[in-house]
Amino acid sequence: MKNVPFLSTEIRDGFWKYYQDLNRTVTVRAVYDRFQETGRFDALKCSWTKGQPNRPHIFWDSDVAKWIEGAAYILQGQSEPELETIVDELVARVAKNQRADGYFNSYYLTIDPGNEFTGRERHELYCTGHWIEAAIAYHRATGKDTLLQCMLKNIDYIYEVFVVRQSAAFVTPGHQEIELALLKLYDYLGNVKHLELARFFLNNRGNNDKEQPDPQITAHMPVREMRTAVGHSVRAGYLYTAMAMLAKADNDAELKTACLALFEDIVNRKMAITGGVGAEHSGERFSYPYDLPNSDTYNETCAAIALALFCGAMQELDTDSRYSDVIERIYFNGFLSGVSLDGDKFFYTNPLEIDQKKYQRSTYQPISQRVKVFGCSCCPPNVVRMLASIPRYAYAVAEGHIYCNQFISGSTVLEVNGQSASLELTTNYPCDGRLHFAYHGPDVRLHVRIPAWCVEYTGPTHKGYAEFDLTDGAELTVDLPMEVHFVEANPDVQDNAGRCAVTRGPIVYCMEGVDNGENLRDITLLDNGTYHIAAENFPAPVIYMEACRRPKTERLYYPRTNRRQKFTAKLIPYFAFGNRGATDMLVWAMVQ
Amino acid sequence: MKNVPFLSTEIRDGFWKYYQDLNRTVTVRAVYDRFQETGRFDALKCSWTKGQPNRPHIFWDSDVAKWIEGAAYILQGQSEPELETIVDELVARVAKNQRADGYFNSYYLTIDPGNEFTGRERHELYCTGHWIEAAIAYHRATGKDTLLQCMLKNIDYIYEVFVVRQSAAFVTPGHQEIELALLKLYDYLGNVKHLELARFFLNNRGNNDKEQPDPQITAHMPVREMRTAVGHSVRAGYLYTAMAMLAKADNDAELKTACLALFEDIVNRKMAITGGVGAEHSGERFSYPYDLPNSDTYNETCAAIALALFCGAMQELDTDSRYSDVIERIYFNGFLSGVSLDGDKFFYTNPLEIDQKKYQRSTYQPISQRVKVFGCSCCPPNVVRMLASIPRYAYAVAEGHIYCNQFISGSTVLEVNGQSASLELTTNYPCDGRLHFAYHGPDVRLHVRIPAWCVEYTGPTHKGYAEFDLTDGAELTVDLPMEVHFVEANPDVQDNAGRCAVTRGPIVYCMEGVDNGENLRDITLLDNGTYHIAAENFPAPVIYMEACRRPKTERLYYPRTNRRQKFTAKLIPYFAFGNRGATDMLVWAMVQ
């Protein structure tokens, strides 16, 4: 099973069209402006000198490269001459300043020449990885190969330093990314040297006498022995993605076993209901099993993206709808919460509960309002590139089979048994669950994912898919009943004991103070009460639901009473929280 | 209304007899041993030199003085020659090393001579305050006046430096204590100079151009303007105690108004159900209203003691049983939790919830096991002096009236209208609520506090007291129905939303992992279930109660189910938690 490239799907309308347009018209430009202001693009000139503002930083190349990758994805869909000119100019700076031996990293070339590859934690190979992804994207979008050639030369140099001469001060990178990028490049160009280099980094990880074991950077044991997710959740996610890609490329059963265990450890023990991962803010890392705090959690936007990438790679390794279930959970919740509804502000961390009063405490609280710029700005360009390529995991094909994994209204061109085919999907998903397919092409079996949330679906499924044999001209309607659900967390998740999340379809809901007043934790939603769905100023419906809360009192402690005030609670999609000023927010509510 | 000195009450048996004996036979000696080992007593020799172990610390004098105060209280009750010899020796060191001008602080005399009174935050006057309390106690217990004379001379010097010459680098102390000690001394000796010095420190506090306002040390505004409790909760409590004492001594209505507001702010908005205060561990301070976290709270043992002292002073300022209600809450819960059942280990902080797994996080968690020694060891000697003087707020008298505020089985001698009287109380309190009084003396009105927890009491009360006119030889039985209650916290206490504490009489209960297994937060106690009380190996009964919990599952998220497993939960007195090895603990449980 092979994922169909996102470009094959033209998004026609609906939910993702809104975000695709927002990304193209607002987000990519907003991130550009912030990067321009902060000197990230100028840094590529490699001309910064002491005393000037905007001193280059070790991770700036990665920010720029991710932005270029996102811009390239946009260019791939349609002509944007202004954007293309900008990228050409940035690429020219890289080409101009690349060292004769192939080395390129604007920070080291400018600030610390001669000390390349001396610091494992200094993000050089991480930057290179993003440059590689950008180069592939830009080459694919425009046919221009300047950046790709630069990176091929750069990789040759890295291969020489790390594999042949082994002259770097470390063996494997402190921040993963190059591994998956090399595997993507191998998939793109087929050059086995790139596969070899990826394999080198993966096989030596936690497995080389020259390096100290370090769980924080997922370098604590050989990758094939890994069974539990630990450490920095973005780095871990990028590593696991590369492991799954290599497992497929090499048909490596041991590696696949590790990937399966890691996936299960994450989604069964270490993932917020929003798909957010990395609960421990100190170290931005996975915490112990079932430690999923709501208020002071981390859940970095990039970590949600990294988990989606991992699931996308697993989807090619193991035919099961559960990977797409997780991707969907991430897309509609913990990833999308990372960007504001107006497209130019971002969350780095994505809490599941905000009590504005807690900001009076001196202890850590995640920011409660999206901001336009971060010093460490990995998330905004990551949002740009993901939004620009949303259909990347929508379809997959295997011989004679099409898998519809994500439900995006639009048309997709595919290759079925060597012949061209097209599949139109008309849907209002995730606002409702009706999927209407129209197919043209050779006989095929269409596998439509029945999401795990859709417990009311009664038809037969196989590995999470409903199967339909289609012939040329076939039309098919699949209805996914989209009820409102109260969802419990495992009893081991102590923070959610006695509480449920409200979901409808793939969307997790939350209450905000601006709608529901103070003390959200004291609200009880009524299971046997009435509710109704309404379309309002959000990309997905809101829910009005009968609820009750305790009346105000002056007393601090008093004998238990059943006095409650009924009211109608308003729930909005979690991803849309924090768009109406600073206010409280809660996902996990009491239900009775 | 004037509190009757604790010595007037001889504890005969029951709950407090256990703790009084434990204190005399174990606790006072355990603290002595730790102080001896750590050089706190040797520091009084003022002979420490560089390179020696156990470098004296600025607050060690206060530790030693509190221990002497506690030892003196024990000596007041009975002869303990060994203890008296120890104290005599320590007092001799003070007398020997006191400077000719009257100054005494072992740290400054040894480590930093010439820099006396240069650092507001360096605890000099705090230490002096404790020396004063120790001097009064030892003089009262033994008639020996060496320490008292030392301190009178010391106070004269302080008066000269602070009031006359105004030559200190600060005006009012950074850690309060001397104010209440001076007022206690004024009460003891009647020397108006001591009252004046106390008034000087209180009136200048937050009210002197030479000092920056500082809420952390409760020096942010003039004391008469204070309405809300802020800052370091021990310092604040000692300050409020002194304010209440001065309000009474000066009949100062403005100060009384401030004290009433501060009391109400604390007990209506900032006090744990255990009587613990100081919710914010950073700064060991009061947090914002209703911020009463359970797990990462602070609730220092000394802060509970300080609040009890404040309530004891308020009790003399304003006849109302609510002050005694709070004292009782503290005594049986947040104070007593500070010491182990075997008497030689202590908590500095007193959390209301412990999840052992959380100690894997990098964020702050209070210690979950009492320890024998702390570097900052203010709490253990504070426990010693409080346990040795438990009846200090049990009785109060006013002309023709006796107030019974705390229920301690024993006999008390009092003065009623200038005549000697005795009141015997026979009770098993707090194990049950029957109080049997036998009175000898002139006609008197006895006011028996009806605790606020006793909502089932149906007789008439006035300001929280049931009133009985007694004549010589009268006997009286008062029954306080002692039911098990589920107690809610104000809806503004977000951490306790949907949860209740279990109380019986004055005792708050908790569940421990050692009795109830994992995931205490997931346990639901059944309001309509059965329960029974049992006497076990604790100084107060345990409660067995029907409860349920969710069964184990592998799934992380799943649609709400009503599947529950019934079991019998065991609840033990909160003060006794953490005495059976490291285990989880929970006060606030779900109830349905």
C-alpha cells in the first residue's frame, strides 16, 4: 500500500478548502513576514557580522527550509509567481554560499566556521534534513533543480564526513530529521547511497560506543530494540517515521516490530484525545504512561505533526485503518489548534484546559493565546507545509485496490493496475458523515475507512475498512452516522477521572469561558439531556447541550448538596479554541 | 474573654494524652538528637571557625529557641531532670556569649560580627522573637530567669537601635515573630516598653518611606489597611497574630477590622479543608482566592500552626466559636499530619493528594514521606512546642463565663469571678461526640462550642455555643452527633469540582493506595451505600465505605460506559496518612 501524493487530489470545497485557501492567502505570507522581520531569510546571505541585529541561530535554516517546502507545495497546486520569485531568490542565496566541498549551513558558515559537526545537539543535520525536503518539494513543483543539486552535493559531503572519514565529533544527530528526509529522497530519486546514509544514521543510533545513551534525544538503545516512546516528542516522532520508512524500504521485520510497539505505546498510553503528544513540558517530552495532564501539558504542534508523519509511514507498512484514525484525530484537533482561525497566529503548545486564574501562579502554564511569532519558530512553517499538503494521506493504492483514508471533498487521479483512474468524493465531512463517491477507471476494490469513532456503523468491515467493488462509472454513498459521544479516558489517566470528552465525528469539543462563564470544571453535561448541532462562525458545527452547575456560594466548605442550576452549555470544536480573546477552556467535563 | 493557660488543664486520657506522651517520650528527644547532630546546639557556643563542619545558619537560633520553648512546656507539666539540665546548659551558652550591650544572635556573633541588623531578610529579629517565647516559657516552668534576663537586655538593645537611634539598615523585620513575642512578654511582665516596641514594628510595617513595599513578607501596606492574606504564609500568620494581640491590648478598632477581614479571607477563600494554608509552593505563600491545589500544594506545618495562633488571638478579641472551629480543624488535620504516628518524623509540607507516579515528572511535588531531619527545620520544634501546649486554646474565661472551645479529656482549674473553680471533662473525643462535664465552683455560665461540622445538633446556640448555667457540683452531658459527612468545596475551588471530602467530627479522612489500590482519583464513594466505623491502629477510627471504580482496560479512549466494580473503600484519618510506606493518598473523592 502506497500513499497517493497529495497533488493528485484537487480539493474542491468544504472544510479543507477553507484551510487550504487560508494557508495560501494568509498563513504562508504571515510566516514569511515574521521570518523576514527576524532576519531568518537574510541569514542565508551568510553576511551577518557582530553588532548587527538578528544574529543567526542554529535552527533558522530549518525554519526557512520548512517554509520553502510549504511554499513549494502551494506552487505545486497553482501558479503564484510572487511566491516563486521569493523562493528562487532564497535558493540562489543557498547556491551562492554553499561551500566548495558541498557543506551548507548558514549558521556555521557565518558564525562558527571551522566548527562544523562538532556539536551533536546543534541541529546541523536537522537543518539539512529540512533542506532536503524543501529541495524535493521545489523540484517537484517547478522542475527547478538548483536547490536539489545543492543538497545532493551537501549529502555527498555528509556521507564523506560521517561514513567514510568518520571525522565528525558525533555519529548520529541530536535532532532527528535527516533520516526521514534521506529516505524521502531515496524514494524520489532512487539513489541507494541516500538509503545507505539513512540506514547508517538509524543503525548507529543508540548503538555506537562513541556516543552516550540519551533517552531525551531517543538515542538510548538500538532502534530495533525500542518498544516505548520516550524523550523529546518531535525528535522521537521524526525518528519513528524514518524507522517505519526504512522498515518498508528494507523489508526489515525487526524494525517493523519496533515501529508497531512504539505506535501502540503512543496511541494507547501517551496521546491526548486531541492527538497531542509530549505531555511533559520540561524537555518537551513523552511522560510516563497515562500521564496526560490537561492544563500544564505540552503537546507541541510539531509533535502532533511528527506523529501524523509516523502514522503516514505506518500506513504504508501495515494495512490497518488505525493509522488513519490517528492521523484524522491529529488533523482535526491537536494539529489544527496550532493555527488561529484567521491564519496568522500560532500555538507552540496545545493545552486541553485553560484556567486564566492559574497564570497568577509562578508554575508553568502553556500560553493561552496564539501569537504571531516565536523565538523558536518551528511550528508555524510546519503548519504551512502540512496545510499545503493535507491530502498526503487521504488515499493509498495497492494493486487493484484503492484505500480512502481521509475524507476530503474533491477529485483524485490515481493509477490502478497501471491504468489511469479518477475518484470523486463529494462530502461535507466533518460537518456530516455522508460520503458520495463517483469512480472512473478499471475495475477496482475501494476500501473506505470506517473511523473508529463511528461505533454506529453496522456494515461489514475488514481491518477497519468497508469494501466495495467498483466498475467504471460507479457511484457509491457511504453514510457514517455522526452522533455526539461522551468519551472516557482509561482509568489510569488520573487527570480525567470522572470526566468525559465530547466528540462528534473526528472532532473533539471544548467549552470556553466566553460562552459558558466561570468555573468550567464545575459544569456537568447531562447525558440524558437534549442537545442540538448548529452551524456558526466556525469551520465545523457547535453543540448546545443541557448542563448544570452549582450555584454560587460564599462558603468554602459545606455538606454535600444536590442543588444545581440548569443551563445550556455551548461546546465548540477544540481546534477553534482561543480565537475570541483570553478565556478559560475545558475539554474534559463531568457528565451525568 | 481570655484564654486559660494550657497548664491549667491536666490531660487525663484519650487522644491528646497519646500525643502528649509521644511528644514527651519521643518527639522532643528526636528533635534534640537531630539538632545535636547538625550542630544547632553547638552553634550557641559561638566558637565555630572556618573549616569546621556544621556552619551556623541565620535561622538556627530560632530552631533551638522553639525547642527550648517546647521542652519548657513539658517541664511545666512534670519533672524531667535530664531535659532541664540540657536546657540549663543551653541557656548558659546564651548568657555567656551575649554581648555586653545586650545583643545576642549566635550566627552574627560567630560568622558576621559587625554586620548586625544590616539584612532585613536575615531573620535576626525572628530569632529574637523565639528566644523571647522560650524565655517566658522557661521562666514560667522553672522560675529560672537567666534566659529571661538575657532577653530583656537584648530587647533593650533592640529598642535602642530601632526606635531611639534608628541605626539599623531596616525598620521592620523581614520575618515576623518578634511582634507577637513582645506582646506575649507584655502580657507576662506588663512592661509597657515591650508593648511600645511591638507597636513600633507593627505600625511601621508597610508604612515607612525607608522600606520598599513587599507583599511576600506582608510589608506591602500599613497593617490597618490589610484585608486579604498574601505572601509567605508563616510570616503572614505570625503578623496577623500580633495584630490581633495588639488590637486587644490597645482596643484598636481599625486593627480589629483588619484582623477580621484577614481571618475571613483566609478561612473563606484560602484554607485547605485540613486547615493547611499557603497553597503556592513557590514563595511558600498564599495563592489567589480559591486556588487550593491538592497535589502540588505547600501547606507548611508551621503555617497551620501560625493560623492556629492567629485564631487563638482572635478568640480573645471576638467572642465567636468560629475561631475555635478553625483551631480544631488545624489541630486534628493539617497540624497533626506534620508528625508521624511514631513521633520522630515530620512533614514540612502537607499535600492533600499524592500520586507516586507523578514523582517521575520534573515539576514540583511535595515530599510524600515524613523525614527525620530537614535543612530548614522550623517545623519539627514547632510541633514539639504545640503538642506540649495543646490545651492552650481549650478554655477561655470572661466574668462569670467559661467557654469550652476544645474537648480534651481531663481536669481544668480556672478562676471564676475571682474564685477558684474546676471543670472535669470526660470524653472520648474525637472518637465519639459525648462530652461529660463535672463542675465545682461558684455559679457560672458554661458555653460549650457546638462545632460547625455538627450540623445535626438541634439545641439552641449563641455565637456557636450552647449555654448552660452551672452551680457547684453540677454535671452535664452534651452529645455532639458525629455522623460521616461528605463535604463539598466552593465551586470556585476548581481543583475539587465534582469531588467531596469525607469528614467525621473534626477529622478529615483520606484514602491511601496501600488500602485501596491504584488510581484513587477514579474511586467513587457511594452516598447511599453502607459504611461502618472501626477502631484500628490509629488514634482515631477508620471508615469502611461502599465504593466503586472502573474496571481495568487496555483502551486509552472509549465511549462512556457505566461499568463499575463495587468494593469496600477504607478511609483513614488524614493526619495519619503516609505512615505505612510510600503510597498514593487522596482526600477529595468522587461521590454519587
